[in-house]
Amino acid sequence: MSPASAPPHSAEEIVDLESQYLLQNYGRHPLVLHRGDGPYMWDVNGKRYLDFIAGIGVNALGQNHPRIVAAIREQAARLIHTSNLFYNEFQGPLARRIAQVSGLQRTFFANSGTETTEGALKMIKAHGRAIDPAKFEIVSLENSFHGRTIGALSITGQPKYRSDFEPLMPGVRFVEANDIAGLEAAVGQNTAGICMEWIQGEGGVLPLDHAFTRRARELADQYDALLCFDEIQCGVGRTGKYFGYQLADPVIMPDIMTAAKPIACGIPLGIITVNERAAKSIRSGMHGSTFGGNALAARVALEFFDVLEDLLPQISRVGEYFQAGLKNLAGRYSFIREVRGYGLMVGVELTIPGKDLVNRAMENGFLMNCTHDTVLRFLPPYIVTETHVDEALDILQRVFQTV
């Protein structure tokens, strides 16, 4: 490596270099992470952190998981990428595995959550247009977040993400989450699709009522629209089920399901998984991806699903234990308004801004984040145990005592 391309060593040098050459669009913490093992991360100065944000839900098996490391090494030495002009050995088996656990039939591979949203929107638009050119409206939810591309922003119900880029895609109607009457008023003959997160992540870890989502399914059927569940943050094991919609009894099936974050444990991969009704809206040449589902990403995702199958009971058990501990803290600190979530997707709503608490936790060796200004969000790796939760609760108690 030439001296010009050698990485800087100190945190100060790293931050300074990025300030000179990177687009300044991230509000980063002044923390430079160097390595990880399991649910722990170490910075360049050797300080250890218990990681309960996991790359915003991406590092599902933590860092340095032996089976994931072995799969990456083996596949990287054999074949990384071919493009989708050719077949690779792993897309078919991975799509079959996703069909088995999702109850849907067909999958398209992308690279990120926002790309899966774009593909889902194209399916919805094409489905509506095939029925009637006037059938192009999409119903989405207030407080939602679906990604940062123009299409994804168009169905994101938070003005702070949208306002700088308007006007966006026309034909989107927003309704309040869990407002059945509002949903019924918004959906009609010109509705091509209904899009909703099963649990609103960026909106503050807010689950949808099952009665509301069931009514969305009925309205989609009544008006020949496609129902899309965004599982980018709450899916692929995060709740203790493979997908959030499987929390309902009986299960409420979507026509389209999008997912991404944890599916390849840090290797970029997103999926659009659909039933045959939605699949027929996309014909040959109508959509594609250069990188989506390459051999490396698909191979790692297959390994992940093998590991995940045995972890699902632990995710539910440890998640319940964590929520119980947080509710115990809520009984002692009046600024904690509510603890909510499923599995290892947990939010703690406060009556005060949460940013300072995130910083104080980081000083104490604990990584979490704050969303929606007042909600502490926890998305730990699926491998965490009750012992890790006890460590997290001990740090949180010390942090809460400073308020």
C-alpha cells in the first residue's frame, strides 16, 4: 500500500480526513470503531463497547461470527460477482429458503432497503396501470420511513425527510397508523397499492394494530390493489418471527414484502418477495440490478438463514427479558413514558430528548441510538444473552441516574 493510500491511525486523523473529502451528510458520533467480536466493538484506542444498535439492525450475528467469516472467506476465494447476465449457484436455493419461511413465492434480489422499496413501487405502479391508467395512487402511513430515494421518500410520512426534495412522486395519500376509518376513506378504485411497516422503526418503534393491518388486507382485495409490508427493519428474525406479519394470528399475508438489513450480516443485500399475483406485474426487462444477489451476498445469506433457524426462540426469550428489565427501570425513572416492541426490536419512549442519554451511554461503553427525538432504540445482535442484557441494563441505570 502506498503512503498516499495508507489509512490514518488516530481518531483525530480519521475524522479530519473525512471532514476534508467526504460529503458532510452524516451527523456522526466522534467514535472510530476498529474491530468487533460477538456483540462487542472496540474503537481505535482499545475501548470496548457493548453494541445494542448493530449497524442499525444489520449485524444480526454480531461481529466475527465463525460461520459467516468462513462463508465469506470460502466464497471470496472462489467467486464474488458475475452480474445477473448469468446464473450463480446460490440465488435459487436462497429464494427457495425465503419462500419457505415467508409463505410467498418469488424473490428479486437488490442491495439495500430503499432499493427494495423502489422495486415494490414499480410493481404497484405496473399492476395498477395494467388495470386502468388512472389506478396509480398509493396509500402510506404518517410517521413512516421507507428509504431515501425519491420514490421511497414519496411514501415516507415524515416531513423532515421529504421537504428538501419536494415536489416528489404524485398520487400518495397518507393516513394515521391504526386509524381504520382513515384507511377506509383513503383507499378506493384508483388505489394501486397500500404500503406500511409492520413496526415503524424510524418513527419510534411503533407496532401496527393487527386489526388495522387486517383491514388493509381486506381493502386491497376489495379494490384489486397490492398490499406491501415493509420489513426492512422489523423483518428477518428481529421480532422472534421470520417476518413481522407472522406475529398476527392468523397470519396476515402481504402481496409484496420488502426486507434487507440483517439478511447477509453486513454484506449488502435486499429482497422483494412476492406472491404470483404481484410477480406477474414485472416482465422481462422491466427491472434489474447489477449487484443484487451476487454470489458472495447470496452465499452469506444462506448461511445466515441456517443459523437464524435455531436462534428464533432465543430472540423471543432474551427480548422479553430485556423488556422486563427496561420496564423495571421505567418504574423508577419518571421520564420513561413507555417500553414497547417485539423480540430484539425495542423502543423506550421518553418525556425528554434522548440524544444526551445516547452520548452518556457511549461514554460508559454502550452503543444505542435515538430515533424520533425521544425514543431510545435498541436493535442488538440476535446472539445476545441474558448476561449481555444485564450488562446493558446496568449501564442504562447509571446513565438514567444522571438525569
